Amino acid sequence: MQEARATYAHAYRVKHLGEQADAWYQASRLTEYLAAVRDHATSLPPGQEQTEVEAWLVFADAHLHHLTESVSAPKHKRRKSGNTAADRRLPKPAIRRMPVAPPPLT
């Protein structure tokens, strides 16, 4: 029984690790995409199209925030940032808080 619990706990952690990596990848892709759209919006002439793109960006930023609000980075010493554009653009790794132990076997 002890071995079955250990196997179950391992599989549970591996599954959540994959989900965490997927969430981080999606947030990274969206962040890059929104930066490109934002750059494009600055080149648009003032008018309805620019206003619509800016309104869409407000929605998209809120959606990205919603995707990442329930995640936190792992606890470790932060590296000193050079405060480069890349540092500001890429989101922190999206790590969902995982329970200390997997749910009980049923």
C-alpha cells in the first residue's frame, strides 16, 4: 500500500507540473502577442480603429491577468534584474500552488 501511495503521489505531482508548464507557456505567448499588437496600435492613425484596438487591449490585458492571478512563482532568491525590455515583457513562470499532498485515494 505504501508503494501505491508513493506512485500515486508521484503521478499527481507530474500531472500538475505539466499543467504549470502549460500555463506558463500560454502566458508567455499571450504576453508576446499583446506586445506586438500594442506596437502595431501605436502606428495606427487616431480614429475608430485605434480606439477599438486599444479597447481590445484592455480586455486582453485583463484576461492575461486573470490567467495568472491564481499562480505564484516558486520561493527562491530573485536574481537582480537588468530591467531590460525582455525582463518586463515576459511573465514570471506560472506556478499553481499545489497542495502539500495529493488528494486521498478513493
